[in-house]
Amino acid sequence: MSSSAEILAAAQILRDKVNRLSFDTPVTHVYNPLNYAWAPHKEYIERYGNSQKDVLFLGMNPGPWGMTQTGVPFGEIDAVKNWMGIQAPVARPESEHPKRPVTGFDCEKSEVSGRRLWGLFREQFTSPDAFFEKHYVVSFCPLVFLEESSRNRTPDKLPVSESKPLFEACIKHLQANIEALRPKWLVGIGGFAQKMIKDTCPDSSIQQGKILHPSPASPAANKGWSEAAMKQLKEQGIWA
């Protein structure tokens, strides 16, 4: 089985497992892009997850204007459509928050985190094929959690009764990606992702690293994120 076929099978298993989970208030709406945005997610895997990698980057969960809209990790519209060349039909969540509509590739908002992350990769590599030859990006948790106010609730804020079965499913999905891609480096994008890597591979021989999360909610990220991330990647020996 090819690496992309293994990753695709793992994504299907994850999709079905998390569909069976339930979440209580303050979460009022849960989006699963692996359901309604499966087509672009599948294309991302098949096009770019088809070979072994040197570096596997791990994010937390979808942002409202990124993967929530495109099904691609950190999937800022312009990066996915005009750089990766992915544009596939996106449906809508079963229960949609009125303040967080899913319009797919018609979304006019830009995901800042995704714009920063993929912007760095676009600057450093001549093409998406050049980047994905040795790199891949995956989201730890596929779900989006919204409160009644439309505020995004991150997975680390869930009660243990809800996060435990969710994280167990997500860890198995990450393990499947690692087995398929055989990376030399696992790099957490932010502290949560780094912790999930450690929980997934506590005794692994695979090297582990971290870069600053590009979210605008982070004051440090708003003071030259690209330069800070480049410095971290070089200091850790992830990039030459």
C-alpha cells in the first residue's frame, strides 16, 4: 500500500471515530471537515502524501477560515487554491453556526495562521512539489469547536471526559501518518502540538522539534513570525 493510501485510510478511520463522539456546553457546534470537505482533503493526501518525508509538521486543529473551509491543514484559501492547486467541492456542516458559515473556496476571509505558515514555505521553496518532496503538514485534531458566541474553543480546553477519547483517536491517526511517511523529524507547530508529539512518541528515535505557532492570538507571532520560525528551524537543525 502506498503512503498516501495508508494516510487516506487513517483519515477515514479518524473521521468515523470522531463522528461518534459528543461534546457538551459551552461547545454548541462541532464541525468535521473530514465529512463536508472530504474531497479537497483527499486530494491533498493523494497529491502530497505520496512519498516518505524528512519533516512532518503537526498543527492543533482547524481554524475557522482555513481547514474549516478547505479541508487542508492550515488551509488558507489562496495557498490551497493558487499554490497547491487544490480546489474541490465543499459541502456544509450538518449544524452550522450562523456567525461561522462554511462557504468553501468562496470564503472571502483569510486564515492568518495559514497565510503565515504556507507563506514561509512558498518563500523558501520554488514550488509546492519542492516543499512536499521532503515535508508534510497534518492537523492533530480534525474538529472545530464553536461556542454559542461563535468563539473558537481549542481542544486543549475540553474536559478530560471529552478530550480523552478524542485524543486517543487523534494519536492513532498521527501514528499512522508517522508509519506511512517515516519522517526524520516531528515538528510541533505550537506548544500543544509539541506535547501531542511527545504523548504519541515518548520513546521514539525520531527527532522532535517545535516552532512558534503563527496565530495572531500570540503576541510573539505578531512580531515577525516568519523570521522567528526560520531561526527555530535552523537552530534545531531541522533546516540547514
